[in-house]
Amino acid sequence: MINFLAEVFKQNPGLTATLCSKISLETNLQESIVLGALRHANTSESLQYLNDFQEKAKKEQDTQTYELISTLKKDPPYDTMTTPIIDALDLDMIWASFFATGNEAYIKRIVSVSLQDLVKEDALNLVVVSARWSLRENIRQHTKVRKICEDLVTQVTKEQSKIIELLLKP
């Protein structure tokens, strides 16, 4: 959810204030999601709004929100195009970015993971298998994902095209 909302903020920087004013922050979870999304959007508008939230928290002596924002600011924003994919959560973040934007680069990134070799007793296997599973499921449900993968079959090696073709089978 954080990454989906961050992509919405990135795609609509001029609407960040309007979007934030319409989002309810009734629970700590909702607040954490919105604040995390503002940080990961990393636009001048989202960062300004994050600063405004922090100033408001300071004035209202809301130390929990103030500290959360301080922590978010210390960490670099999550970049779904460059952050290494080390677990299924990273795949979920990439899918969220795709569904928020429709940018096929995100699908290509997941495909690149799914094309990695499975190595005996390797922790990376779980990520590769997860990438393949998520692609297969989304190929079945979304014509755009299917089309992107169909197009990729001719752009990869013969061995890799076999993997994609298996994912494309009904």
C-alpha cells in the first residue's frame, strides 16, 4: 500500500496536498502508510508535506509521529527500480508500482528475476519461485502483463524464452 500510494504521489506531484487532505489519518497504521508513502515518493511536494506533518506533530507534542517522520527521513527512499530484490516483499512493492502506474519496466524487472537459474539450496530460489508464481498469476488476470511477457519472449535467449512461455501457458 505504501508503494502504491507513493507512486500516486510521484505521478501527481501537484495534487499531493489535495490528496493528503482527503486521506483519513484516524489510526496509527493509516498515518504510517501515508507518511511512508510521502517519504518514498521523494518529490519536493511530498517532502514538504512530510515536513509540514512533522512541524504539526512537534507543535501538538505528538512525539510518536514526530519520531516516525524523523526515522523515515534518515532512511533513503525505497526505489523499486534499483533496490535489490531479496524477498517477496520487494516483489510486492514492484507489483504495487506497476499497478499504480502501468509502467512495463516494473514487469520487466520481475521477469528478469524469474529468469534467474534455480540453484540447489540457495535462498534466492524463494525469490525466483515467488517471481514466477506472481507473474503466472498476473498473466492470467491482466492482459497488459500477458502482452508485456509475450513481447519479451523474442527479446531474450532461447533458454529464457522457454521459461516465459511456460509462464504464459493457461
